[in-house]
Amino acid sequence: MLANCNFDTVRNENFELVVGLEIHVQLHTETKAFSPEPFEYGASPNTLTSPVTLGLPGALPVLNEKIVELAVRLGLALNCQIRQFSYFSRKNYFYPDLPKGYQITQYETPICFDGFIDIHADGKEPSRIGIERIHLEEDAGKSLHDQDPYETLVDFNRAGAPLVETVSKPDIRKPLEAYKYVEKIRQIVRWLGVSDGNMEEGSLRCDANISVRPKGTETLGIKVEVKNMNSFRHVMRAIEYEFERQVGLLLAEEKIVQETRSFDTTQGITLPMRTKEKAHDYRYFPEPDLPPLVLTEAYIEQQKKLMGLLPDELFAQFTENLRLSDYEASRLLQEHPLAQFFMLLVKTGFSPKEAANWILGPINQWLNENGYSSISEFPLSPDKLFELLHLVRSERISHSNAASILLPSLCKSENSEIHPESLARQMGLLIEEIDSVSLEIIIKELLENYPEKLQEYKNGKKGLTGFFMGELMKKTKGQLNPKTAAQILQNILNTI
């Protein structure tokens, strides 16, 4: 089996990969798409349903206007045209977790169309990936195959949850481009508050339409769809495998079947699920219980204003105006609250570099260690952080003690009014002003404890200065002015 494919093998040189991606994004709203009950991940099975969700007789859907706002903002962010007149359709198919026997979706009139995004894959020049359409729809329920040894169980909680499906044009030519495309879509939906984009919980799911063709030809090959991948890496690995599999079939003069496949993450292979349906199989027709959706120019402009600056626009500001590295800017722009927190630190008095270093270093470490995923859960205000920074700048506490001891202690302190200086004094972290005579005595005693290291220093191993300095800071628990201590240490070493 081709579990570990190499995309750039010699036999593939005469073939070209063609990929289009369909990304389902669960919208961040209080209620479902067409019914009043909430949707919450992890709720007890079948507790978040209603007559509308279950398709009971006489129950009529009502459009949640919030999902329209979020879809329009996403479309604008992806450079799409916004359709001012659209309508919903019924997509008819039978599945145990689809209680109505049809899905309410948009078919002929997607709310957004003809857009694009630029991604950076493995070169300096960006690759432009076209967006065919973005349409609104509702989710199905969930079939559970591992809860009972004999039966498949159904949870209808997710049925009716609001989705947008973003369909790219077949413009992707490399697995890495697919990885970067999904990553960019996730960044944008999280930035706009459209979705939490949590792939592990199914808030963002990706299907890949994959085909191959001889290089130099324009006709598309037979398309194979790989369904429901929930990580960037799985998308890339599935595409790599499918490219190898399809090229192998063509070279063996075997037929590629248009079908839907799943990706086995353990073996790194795709497996057949069913033959691929065509549009007429779903018997689409306009949803009779919902009126057409009509948007005005004023409404679209209002949504555009509410979006604010997008990550690509701020990236230029962060790198050019604030002199951050590409890496720093990219990390800070992963989500809107993080970028906002960074800007608040700069406004408070941090330099851009200081703010980036503290956020991506000690603050990020504290969030990870305490199981938090967002900066919005960080308990300290920018003002309190600036007080901490002032202690470091004025050399009243070492950077190491401030980052590894004082910061975590402030975060877990039950007294929210306590100031960093007060807590540092209570913990004995403030640097003491030791007179030079006393400091010389401490340093000489330290050197006497390491006669072999001192001899190596005399023999020319000058790098041991750092070792002695580290031991000095340990001995004094970091409560020294490092510049003063380093100067006195060097003076003593020079006289030995």
C-alpha cells in the first residue's frame, strides 16, 4: 500500500495534480440556522432539538439573520461578489441522521461567489486560489457507530446547526498549497468571529476534490472526493496519497472511478465509501417555506465597515511600520483578540518587540500550561503587565524572575488589586543593592568553589565567564543588578 507517498517521485513528472477544496464552517451563533434552539458542542445527545429540527408536521423554518451577516462578512473577506437576491433550496437525500429527509441549502444562488485569496506556499510569490462560491446551509445530525456493539445510534443535536460551505476553484496544484489554503480560511473565519474554527470538534471540516491529468493538457481528469478531514496535515497527506494512487492507476492503464473516499489517518491511505452523486440525484427545488433573501447595497456596506482591518492588511503594518519579523506578525495575527491585545500593550508603553516577545514567550507559555487556548482568557491587564515591564526595565527584577516566577504568581493571585512590585517584594524577587565590596567577597568565594573551572579560564577558556555569571545569579537568587555584577566579576577575573 502507498501509505508513505513521496509527491515528487520521478514517475509523477508527466502528470499534474488538480485540487479543489470544499470547507464547511460551523457559524458562531446563539441558535441554529432555521430554528430557535441553541447548538453547543458536547451537550448530552438529543437534548438540543425542536419540532423544526426534527421535521415534525406543521413546523416551519425561520431564517436566523445572524448567519446572513457572518456569510456576507466572510464573502467580503474572500474578495467575493455578494448576491443581492438569493433563495434556499431543498437537497433531498436519505440518511439516518437527517431527520427531515432533506437539507435546507443554497444551490443555484449562493450568497457569495467569484472570489479569491492569496496564499504563500513554498515561494516568495503568492499563489492565487479562486473561490467558486460560498453558500449557506444547515448541518445534519451525527451517526455514532462506536457506542453500541450491535446498533448505530443517532444524535440530532447537530442537525440544523448553521454552516457556510466555501468551494474553491480547481486552482490548487500542490499538497502544501492545500494546507496553506485551509490554514488561511481558518485564520479568516476566526478573525471575523464567523466560527471558532476548531477542527477537532468539527467546527471546520474539509473535503478535497482531487484529479490528475497529463501535464500540458487543460481537460480535467476524473474527480475523486475525499471527505471530512479535520486537520491541515490530514488534508495534505490525503492529497499526496490520492495523487500517487491515481497516477499509478493511469500508468497501469486502469480506470479511475468517480467516487467518494475517506482518509484513514492511521495508515495514511484513502478508502472507498460510495460512488459519487451528481446534482440531479438530490432533486433540488426551491424551499417553499422560506422567502427569497434580498440584500441591499447599504446592508452590504454596513457589514464591510463592521469587519475592520483584515490580517493581510495588518501584516503589512506590523512588519513595515512596527518592524516585527514575518514570524512574529504571523503568530500575532492568528486571531483577532491576540492582535488587539498586542496593540493594547504597545499603546500602554511596550515597544512592539517587547510586546511580541512577552506575548509569544511567557504569556503564551502560561496559557498553554494552564490549558487555555485564547488570549482572552489571560487574567492580567495591559496596565499591570506594563508595571511588571517597568520593574525589568529599571533593573529592579531580572527578566528571568519576572517571566518565570512573578508573572505566573500574578496570574494566580486571588488579590486582583495587588501590584507587581508589591508581590515581587513579598516573594523576595526584587534586586538588592549590594555594595561593591560585599559583592566582591561573594564573587571571590564563588570562584574558590570552582578551582578547576578557574584554571581552565586562566588557560584561555574565556567562555567560562558565562558559567561563573550563571552560578553567581543562582547563589544570589537573581537579586543582583546583572550589569553591575558582570562588570565586577570581569574585573576580578582580569586580575587573577
